[in-house]
Amino acid sequence: MYRAGPEDIADCLLIDAEKRIVYLGGEITGETVSSLLAVSAKFALHHKPALIVINSEGGSLTDSLACVDIISGARTQFHCLAIGACMSGATLIVSACQKRYSFPNTIFMFHELHIDTSDGGSSKTFHQITSEIPSLVDLNGKMLKLYSRATGASRKQIRHDLHYTRWLSAQQALRYGKKGLIDQVITRIPRPFDI
């Protein structure tokens, strides 16, 4: 296992190229996206699945959506193992994987779109705020669509659940919607990925 130089990989990603495992922990950022794209290209040379082990409290929604696009469009199948905390944008990444596993004590959390206004005291005019609403509605709609497709839950149900911060145990994530946010709760690393 190695951590590549800063030009190759974000601080929140570790790669075991031989075992085709990506460890994603920490905040999801633009660096995460760039690193996952590089990993995806590297893993595309072989047609074996890769495993993302994720323990993240989330991060940027747009960066999380970019990770979803990379996973969905990759030539390599990405499987996911959620451990510890899988929150916010991290749940979107899990939802995009072809096989989704969780350890029994993993905590899942998702919520509606949050806007960070803690940017040093700057303010926006009424016009600026109202002009951003269509884009925010579109982003929220993308989240609803992704969660609905992954879990089989109706958009109405997901909209309701996103309105209130929703916390799920691994067993609850397994039963969420018709398909579940995850496919299986496990106690050992799935084959062929032995850590």
C-alpha cells in the first residue's frame, strides 16, 4: 500500500494498487475527485473489480456528484465497503457502486442540500440569492434521483427523509427503500479483496 505524492493523490485517499483497493477517508473535495479519476484510469487497464473502503463524513456536494459520475462511467466495476461513518456526500458515492457492503457498526446519514454561508462575513443581495435558486433546486433534484435509483424509494419518501437529517444503522440502510442503500451487511472483507 502506498500514498502517492501530492500531485497524484489527495490526502484522503490511499491506494493498494495490487489488491485494487482505494481507502477514502476524510472530507470529499476536488482533490478526491482528481485522485479517484486517476485511480479509475489506472484500474481500467484490467477488468477486475475495485473496492472503495469509505469512512467519510462527506464534503462538497458537487465533488461527491463528480465521484458518482466517475464510478458510474468507469470501465472498472467499483464495489464499496462502508465502515465507521458514511455521511452526506459519502452516501451518494456508496449509492453509485455496483456492489455495496457495510460493516455492522457503520452509521449512515443523509440530509437535504446545505448552503455554507460561513465565508468570512460576506453577504449576498436578494437578486443574487433568488438567481441561485434554480441551480439549487436542480442539485437537490439530482440527489433525489440518485438516491431513488439506488434504493428504490420514491422521490417523495426521499424528499421527506432529506428534509430531516436521516440517521441509519447498517441494518436500516440495508432495508431502506425497496433495494436498500447497501446490498449486504458483512463481518469480513468480501472476496477477492483481502486486506
